[in-house]
Amino acid sequence: MVLAWAPLPFGSARPWAWDLLGIVALLLLALSAAYETMRPSRPGALQPLLPALVMGGLVAAWIVFQSLPWDMAGWHHPLWDRASEVAGRRLDASLSIDPEASLVHLFRLLTYAAYFVIAWQVARRPEAAGRILRAMAVIGTVYALYGLGEFISPDPRILWFVKDTYITDVTSTFVNRNSYATFAGLGVIAHLVLIANVLHKKTDLRSRRSFLLSLADSLLGHGKWLMLGLIVCSGSVLMSHSRGGLIASLAAVVVLMLLVLAAPATRAPWRYWFAGFVAIGCVAIALLTGASTFDRLDAMSSDAEMRPKINEAVLRAIGDNWQTGSGYGSFADIFPLYQPLSVVGFVDLAHDDYLENALELGVPAACLLFGAVLYLGGRCLVGVFRRRRDVIYPLAGAAATVLIGVHSALDFSMQIPAVAVTYAVMLGVGVAQSTGTRDAVRKPAGDAS
């Protein structure tokens, strides 16, 4: 229900929707804790998460530390001294230039972490992991169909509001096409791994004829709805005309194909047909629906001209704040001090999550944050080569991490709650299934099932 709801109110990129996701996360964590008391995990089940939990905990503690008032010299941002001079009185200073924003953004960050933990706990059972992944595929398809429907409508809208930006692009219920392209890309990954699972289970290897017949039956019979959903989601990525979304999605699909070819659990003839089918499908859909996207790759827009200038200014700001940062969530407050005259207008986001986090948190804390996510993605990658069954789940987590990792260098999609929650859940599923079933939930005494 959370995964279905999150994209609806403009990707939940509104304060009330953000807060609602956080409140629901707290309730689900309470239910998760109650479930854990009734059916406790095997000893050591949490051990694979410990490095990420430690790194994430240190980042959270640092954000709180940034937000506390400090009167000691050197333990507050220099801007507080200037503000005190203007105000004519001593202000409560902190390392963060906007402590309230830092705590609000910390709550949001912890919300995403909560959904990861909940998904990890639920998805330790393969059947539950499968339900989550299938739900993601269905949800992605529904929102893609809505977006394509509004795209061909003579009066395009986002819900009941008139659509006044990105009118010629598919954005579904999102305002920004780049953010929607990332969300749709996660839907593409969900469909691809589910199709791979159908081929893995349904192909008959007894003879060449039986293999070809079962291959056709898998794609056109058992997997027909997945095929349709894949076409819809892929088409919506291309029709979003998002350069960053297209590049990130293609990178994720290529990595997914390579992992399918390399994984020990998928070493069967169907994997070559699967890779060829995906390659042909991407080319066909691109030729039919994506010409304008490729045209935009060669065009120099004003946005493309501004981003290098913004990035250069952000790098200068990082140089002045690299140790302690300006405060989590303070980019919109600190950037005007470095904004060049050639960049016109209010810039509230860096369009590069790595640079923005390095400026706000400081380089050491930002590296811890990136390291936590990279470690979890690495767990999925290890699971791809370790698992002998249910390998589709770590495959999904690894490919999703590539998609998010690439797009985070090109835009701010991870700051859209619907994208962040969907990725957190997919990563949680992948990490949960990256180890053997021996790490699943302990069965109570007397349960022989």
C-alpha cells in the first residue's frame, strides 16, 4: 500500500506527504518489532547489515551534532557570526546554518532507512520477496499507463491539476520528468528480473525443440503480462525525454544483463536468448518512441549550460566547508553565497546528490553515507554469485543501485520520496535474499513446516 501510495501525490514531494510516509514508517516499525518478538530471527541474522547500520548511525549522529547550538569558538559555522553582527545580539550558533531544516531532512532520511529495514525483514522469506517485487512491477505499470494516457490527452493533467510544465513529456503523477524516469526505470528492472525468473523456471532443456517451445510459451504465455508491463514502463522512460533517466536506466539494464550472463544460478541456454531479447526490445522501443530523446542528447539546452556552472560553484562551496559541512538540508541557504552571476534564478538543489551531500554533511560524513549504500549494493552483488536459487532478488537490488547511483550524479531523484522509498524497498529485498535461507526467520518449536 505504501509503494502504491507514494507516487500518487506528486511523488510525495510535498511536506504533508513526506511526513505521512514517516508516520506510516514508524507504525510499520512498531509492527515489525512486535513480529520479531513472536518469531525471532536466527542469531546473527542482523550481522550482514551491521556495517551499513554503523555508518548510517554515525551519519545520523553527525546531523544531530550539526544541529546543536555551540558557543565554543570554532564549533559553529562562520555565517552565524555575521548574522549576530546584523542582529545586534548573540544568536544560538551551530555547525548547521539551518538547524531546523537539518533535523527535518534527518527525519526524512531515517524514513527511507526504516522502509529498507522493514522490507529486509519481510523479504527474508522468498515468497514474500516475490510478492513485493511483483507489486512493484504492477505499480510501475499502472503509473506508466496513467502517464502515457495523460501524454496523449488534449488536456494533460497531473491528477486534477492542469499540467503547466513538461507538457510534451511523460511525467505520470510526478512534476519533474527526470524523477519520473528514475521511478519508471525501477519498474523496468522489476519486470526484467521477473521475466528472467519465468524463463529460469519454465524453460525445458530436454531437447532443442522442447527448449524453443517452452521459451516461446514462457514469454507469450506465462510471462505475457510481464512483457506488456515491460513495454509500457520502457516506453514511459523514453517518452519522458529525460536524458539522465535514459542513461541511468540503460546503465542498469546493461549491468543486469551482464550479471544474468555471469551468475552461477542462471547458467542455462535461456540467458543468451534473454539478453538478445532485451537488446532487440530496447532498440525497437527506442526507434518507435524515443527519437526525440536522442535528439535532446545532441542539443545544448540552457539547463545543460547551467549545470556545469552550478557544479563549479558547489565545488567551491565544498572547498570552504569540506570538514564539517554547512548543515544537512541547507543547500538552498548556502548556495546563494557562491552562485555566479551567470546563473539566474533561485537554485534550491544541486542536480547532483553527491556534491550536495558533500557540501551539507562535509566530505567525511558524506563518504560514510555513500559507503553505507554502496556496501548494501555490494551485498546484493555478492548474492548474485553466491545464491543458487532466488537469485532474481539480489539481481534487482544490484541493478537498482546502479540506476540510482548513476542518476544521482545527474539529478536529484533520490530527494523525491516516492523514488527513495521504492529504491529502499527494492534494496531491502535484494539484501534480504543475498544470503542463504539459513538466515531466515527462526521457526518456533514444534513447527515442522
